[in-house]
Amino acid sequence: MRKAAPALPAPLLYKALRQKNVKLNRGRTEGAARLRAGDRLDCYLPDEFFAPKPYQYDFLRAGTALRVLYEDENILLLDKSVGLLCHPDGDEYCDTLIGRVQRYLYEAGAYDPAKENTFVPALVNRIDRNTRGIVIAAKTAEALRILNEKMKRRELHKFYLCAVHGTPAQGVPLVANWRQLRGWLRKDGERGLVHVSASPQPDAKEILTNYRVLAERGGLSLLEVELLTGRTHQIRAQFAALGHGLLGDGKYGSREQRQVGGYKKQCLCSWRLVFDFMTPAAALEGLQGLDVRVSDVWFAEELFGKQVPE
């Protein structure tokens, strides 16, 4: 009976049995009765109880907490919190940033999987689970295509803030106290690490990073970093390779650095995103010049007494 009327609550089923609104072979029956071939079951119940249960999408099991920095009909700019995965992995499938985005859009009426044949709202970039900061979500297939192309052309400028051990002075001097680091990054899939070298290596990809020192205090430095390439763990591994591991990073840097201060979360935040289109952007043309920032970076204030840069 429960299979035939999935929306019928158990108390109403038992009431229907008592009131003879459910009959077996035109007579009274009980909930424990078993049907046999040839039996006739008459049910005098509203049609609504026989409707199938609505499909339960996995993203509806994701959380609802979502910090939206900017939204229009094409994109969302989100401030991802520390501890939240961008995409599912072996330990967490439903409550991820993309799951929350899909739930948010579904509940707002902006996304209905039943009406979409191919496109699913997607993240354009991603950051580590233990990194906070700006992540871009595309609400349309056109937006996703355009933004992927803009990322490849480096027409989106991504800036990070981080706290590192010591004060870096390496790299090629640029302008306004900026320096550029160049290296080659190779993934170690078995250990979940990357390795950075100063010269080309087999299976390694070139990485470029600009940075400037904003403040120094207590053997630490506050850096602003611009990623010119977006490789896995690029900032963490590149500065660790120079001897300036990130504060709170339990994976990279020396053992002594990893034990300093007892910080459990790495001091790294994707704090600023600038749209600087050099080629046509079609439906996203209105984003030209948009400069979005995270305003409250905890380690900049707590460790250096500084607000985020102007």
C-alpha cells in the first residue's frame, strides 16, 4: 500500500483502514494483510496521495550558507569559506560550494534540472578547501564559455593575500615594489602534493607569480600575490620552495615553520578579482572594469593590524 500511495502518511493510512476506505475483496482489511493473485483492493482516497514523490536532487542536501559578493543574470561571485570544498571528493559529495550554488539557483527559480538538457551551473575557478576567497560561478552555458576563454587569455586578474615566514626578496623586480617569480610545478598525485623547481623539469608546467610585501611583523610578512598562472597549490608551494612557507600551512614549508604559532588554517585568501577584458565579451561586456573584493581578511588585521589594500 505504501508503494502504491507514497505520499500517504502512515496515520492517514490506518485511519482509512478503520473507516473502511480501503477494502480487500470488498471487505474490511488490516494493514498487515498480504495480497494474493486475484485479490481486489479498493481505495477511496484523494488522488494526491497516489502521486509519485518528487525527484530529490542531490544538491538539495547541500547547505544554504552562501556569501554572494556580486550577482547578475550570468554569473555569481562568491566568498568561499575555509573548510568548504569547491567540488565533491571521496569524503564529501553533497555539501560543496557547487552544490550550494545549484541549490541557491534552484530555490530562486533560476535553475531547473528538469528543463535543462545539457547545462548545469558550474564553477569557473576553484580554490583549496582550506583557502578562503572569491570563486566565480557561471549561471549560463554562454557565460561559462566566455569566462573560461577570458581565464586562458589572462583577462581576469586574481589577487591573494597571504602571511608567510620571513620576508621574500627573490624574483625579477617589476614596478611599485612588485616582483615576479618564475618556476616549474610538477604534481605528485600519489601524495597529493606538488613540487616546484627553478628550472624546467619533465612533466612540469611553468608557473608565474607576481607579489609585493605589504607589511612585516614578528618574523612574518603580509604579501599581496597576483597569479598569472593558476596551478594546483601554486602560491603555497612556490613560496615554500623559496623558504617562505605560508603560516598555518600543514603541507608545505619546513617542519619548523609548520609548528609556529599553532595555526590550524593556512593564512591565504583569494581577496580580489578584476575584470579587464582586452577582447570582446559578448553577453558579459557589462562586467568590464568590475573590481570585487573581500573586505575582512582576518590574518591581515589580527597579525599585522592592517585592513586590506586600497
